[in-house]
Amino acid sequence: MTAPPTTPRWLDPEEREAWLALVGTLMRLPAALDARLGEQAGLTFFEYTVLAMLSETDDRTLRMSDLAGLASGSLSRLSHVVSRLERRGLVRRERVPGPGRRTVAILTEEGRDLVRGTAPDHVEHVRELVLDDLEPGDLPALTRCLARISARLGDPIEVRS
């Protein structure tokens, strides 16, 4: 990490506008997703993401550490969320034999049914909130920009060119 410059590099008007637009989106988008998923399925966006990531695997099973990465959350946060999902019968955990503390999360039939029932409305909501107003060429540019920001945050995402 480099030392901060002695003179602040203030944002110019265009940079400030972009920054405030990003901040506003980062603050409002999760709340909008949480609200809709809460109404539809009694889930937070993070809980839905955990269930969706499990549903996309062939055996509906992922190691907790892998699931945390896919859901963009810490292992601690994931553990608390999986405990809540377990109480609802949507997920179960199993220890993996062998050395170390290896645990997998497994999507139950009830969890799979909830994801299947919720996914169509969730995808439509994502389209309404994020994708529908983009111009041709915006999506690849947005993806590239977000990938660079994610890489800076230490969480690189793969971008297909």
C-alpha cells in the first residue's frame, strides 16, 4: 500500500458525479432487493444469493468457504445466515470427513423449491432496477468497470471479453 499524497487529489466535477451516483446505487440497491425478496419469500438478498449459489451446483452442495466467496460474504456472516436457513429447513450442513474443519452446505428440496419459485420475480426485478435502462454497449463497459473495482477490493471477478 502506498502512502497517501501530501496534497489531496480532490474529485473533479465529473468524478464527483460518478462517485455520488455509485454511492447512491450502493446504498439503495441492496435495500430494494431486500424489500422485494422479503415480501416474496421472507429472505434477504444475501440469503437468496446463498440459496441461488447452492441451486446452481449439480449436487446442490458447496463447501462453506467456497460458498462464502461466491456469495461475497465472510465465513462468519455466512455461518450465521446458514444457521437461519437451517432453522427454516432450506439448507443443511454436513461435516466432511478428514483433517481440518471442513463443512458443506446442502440445499434441501424445500430450499430448491423456494429458489425456483422466487427466481422469476427476482430476475425481473433485477432487470427493472439495473438492466432495462442501459444503452447498447453499456453492459460490457459496466462489467469491465465493476471488475476493475472488485479487483482493487481484492475480489477479482472474471470478465469474458
